[in-house]
Amino acid sequence: MSEDIYGEGPLKIYWRNPLHSDRRIVVCENPDIDEAVNRLNEAFSEKRVVIVVGSCWVDYRGRASSKLEPGERIVIVKEDGAVLVHRSKGYEPINWQPSGCILQVFKEEDNLVIKAVKRTPHEVVTMFFDRIHFLSTFKLVDEGEFSLYASEEDMQRAILAEPSLIEDGFKPIDYERKVKPGFVDVYGIDRDGRIVVVEIKRRTAGKEAVLQLAKYVETLRRSLGREVRGILAAPEISRDARQLLLSLGLDFRRVDPKKCSELLRRKEERRIVDFFYHP
Amino acid sequence: MSEDIYGEGPLKIYWRNPLHSDRRIVVCENPDIDEAVNRLNEAFSEKRVVIVVGSCWVDYRGRASSKLEPGERIVIVKEDGAVLVHRSKGYEPINWQPSGCILQVFKEEDNLVIKAVKRTPHEVVTMFFDRIHFLSTFKLVDEGEFSLYASEEDMQRAILAEPSLIEDGFKPIDYERKVKPGFVDVYGIDRDGRIVVVEIKRRTAGKEAVLQLAKYVETLRRSLGREVRGILAAPEISRDARQLLLSLGLDFRRVDPKKCSELLRRKEERRIVDFFYHP
DNA sequence: GCCTAGGTCCCGTCT
DNA sequence: AGACGGGGCCTAGGC
């Protein structure tokens, strides 16, 4: 068995000093059951993240119940009590417990037992290990922000379904329309009968987006020999891009990708309800 | 950096022998980027399971897109190419890729980059590591069977084996029967010879379940040109759903998933006993 | 490839 | 608390 301990600092490493108070990472290779029990108790009380790899079997009882026969798996226990039992294949854990469950660890008949209990609904996952290949516990530092964006395609579909997202009276004619050097996202006419080209961007539009729109507008203007309006639809536009947009006589319309995907979902829902109640 | 290698046998351990052909577990603590690239390439080509713990940021592009700013996380890559990025809290991975994606690993500007690409839909998850706390790769041996009880399938089988769970005189004719778009869970006739459609839910049935049943009843009524009864079988039904159910002239029957699985177990037991004692 | 439906779905939100 | 709907849902099964 070897053990390596890293300190708080990003690069300083403490070797074989389990008592160092700053230790953030503890790795035990091939620990015996007693040591594993100690390490896990320590980890659970300190709300450390735990990874156990070893030979285990698992019982689950709750809304349903299940039995997993022995085999080698990866078990993760997180700071908030979430538990995941992963096999060597597949996206999903074979057994699990969502966050907020209470953890117990003990030795029973020479096996390591980890019990994760949750209430409402009452559910119990019990993991039995007869061999632990390795066990590690961590204090992970993670303040990184996570941002999720809906797709540009959602925005396009939402605009086609609800053209007033661009402006009142806008009527789409076509989309993904081929113009010489590419595809126009949406193409239509405004309330005064003028041709409109819409360029959609899922994120803050920069000068590149403006130039792309300008290119399409210019191409169409020439090929049709008539006035063409250009509208940039995006959640935001950068200062420089707005400047450029105005100087080229183009318009900006704020469109939020998330709202677009919600709008689409609502439309779909209504379609189904209408089908049932007015068939 | 230390490294420990276990052999095929359950207890025999090979220390610091990276060339041993039987190695099943490789653990690298605090590896540098080049070593990590080598280990990962080796692991991916040998379809080993990988766990990486370190400081990383993640980009996702596909149906939607997302950005995860730097922080310490656990990344798991499985034999079949499934990828999971886990933060220190929560049941769900913050980023992921389902099984079947193609993996690339390389060094770029002193960072370790793991790229997981999937097609249909085309999706890319890119993970950048600037520090790796530890990296381990495994050949997990896992042939253990998994059994789940009290699923909707158990309820279906129980109803087919014991149709009085629905009502006295009910006779099932078919199950998983295809109707225009979808499948009827159980299909049969009641004591008065009327066609019955049964929709099974393993938990409290909501309005959606009622609408699902209504859809099947309506479709069959039209295609058969005769009366069709609809029965929703579930442990509970929500107030609103019950209201809707009644207004549509459908019935509810309380059926408990656990009792279904017990019934099946008892039937199975009896079958085995009968086989041995009255062959 | 599409569509349909289930899941120990999980999770946020609202009543 | 329950109820409802969304999800990069994932996954399995049919066509």
C-alpha cells in the first residue's frame, strides 16, 4: 500500500503524511478492509469526494428493487451524498443514489459495506466489497461557471413558427436559402413588402456576423435589383459590431436562444392538445 | 510519480512493472502531460476504463452547446467510449458523451486535450487539462448479472399472469400491441365481451398518462368501429388526472408494482415446485 | 435512419 | 409536501 498526499497549493506535494491537515488528495492502493473503513469514515465526515474501484455486489430497495451480482466496478460518492456505481460500459450508472442521502460504512464478514439511505421516497443502496483495488478521496476545488446555450437551429425554427420574434408583420418565405456564397438563415418580407434577410447567431454577435449578413444583403440586392433589409438576430451584439451594423444600414433584433426553445416546446404541446380536443 | 500494477490474479500484485503484459490496473499520480497522453492513448487503444482527476475546462457543441470554466473534476472514459465529467456534487455529469463516440487525445499548448466526437447527431465534447492530479486505467472484469424488480414490465407480466388484477372476468388477448403510432400495454376483453385497453404506469399517473390512454382508446375505437374501454393501472393517480380520466369516460385500477413482482416470484416458485414434484 | 415509450429517470418550479 | 414538464435527457425496441 502506498499513499500520496497533495497539499492545498497547486503544485506542492506531501508524501506519506496522512496527518497533514491540508491534504486534498489521498490515494490508497489495495487497502485492506479496515483501512478502507477508516478512510471512508474520514472522507464522509469531511465531505470529501470518494472513488472506490474494486470487486463488489449491490442491493437496491426503494421505489423498485434490484440485485447486482459480483464484479469489478467504479463507485463514486460525492460531497453531497450522491452515489454512483458504474460498470465498464455505458453512460448510466447501474445503481445510484441522488444527492442528499445519508452514508454509513462498516466491516461485515470481512467485507466493506457502504450503505446509502435516502428518505421520501425511502430508498437504500447497499454496496459490498470483498476486494478494493484502490480508494481515493479528494477535496475538489471547483468554482468554474457552467453555461448552456440552445442551438441556432432552435432559434431558426422558433422564428419561423413565431415571426414576430423578428418584428411585427414579418413573413418568412424561405430558410437556408442558397445565395452565391452561402446560406441565408431566414428570408422573407416585412410589413411594407420589402425583402428581409435574417442572420441568426446563438451567442453575442461580433463583427464577423455583421459582415456575413452584409454579404448576403449585398448579393441579394444586386441579383434582385431591389432594396433588401438585413436583420441580425442574436441574444447580444458587441459594441464594435453594433457600430458597424448601423454604418451599413442593418438592423439588430435581440432574440434569446433559451426562450426560443421554450416557445417551440409550448407550440408543440398546444398542437397535441388541439389534436385531442378538436379532432 | 509512482505507479502500481496489478496482475490478472485476484491478489497478486506487480509493483512498478509497467511492461507486465497482464497489468489490469495502472495508477499514475501527478503525471506530466506527455505521460498522460501516452497512458491515455494506450488505454483507448486497449479499451481500458480511464479515470482522470485534475483541473480542467470543457467545451460542448452539438444539439446545444455549453462552456464549463476551469475547476477540479473527475473524468471517466469507459471501454465503449462513454465519457462522463463529474463535479464534486450532484447525481448528473456536468458534461458527457454517450457510448460509441470516437476519442482523440493530444497535447496542445502544454494542456492535455481529450476530444470525444459522436455523429448523428454530431456532437463534440472537448476537455482541456492544465493539471492532472491523478490518472488511472483499468481492465475491469464484470460479468455479474443485474436484475430489476417492480418495473412496469413486471406489472405487465403480473397482469397477464393474473388478469383479475385489472378486474374479474378480464381476459388479455395481446400485449405491446401496435396501434397507429405507439403500443398498447395490454389489450383484452372484459366479462361482457367489450374490448379493453390497459395502460400501465409504475408510479403515480399524471395527466400525460391519461392522455396516452385516451389516444389509444380513440384510435382503436375508430379503427374497430366499436366501443372500447380504457383502464389506467397504476399505484396512484393525481387529482387532476383522475378528473380528466372521468371526463373522458375511462377507468382507474389501483395496481402496486411491488405486489406485482411478489406475485410473479410466487408464481415462478410454484412453477419450479410443480416441475420437481409433479413432473 | 426515424419514432415511441420507459426510467429507481433526475431536477427545477410552482401550488 | 405533490404535481408537472424539461432534458444535450439516455436507452431499448420497431419499422
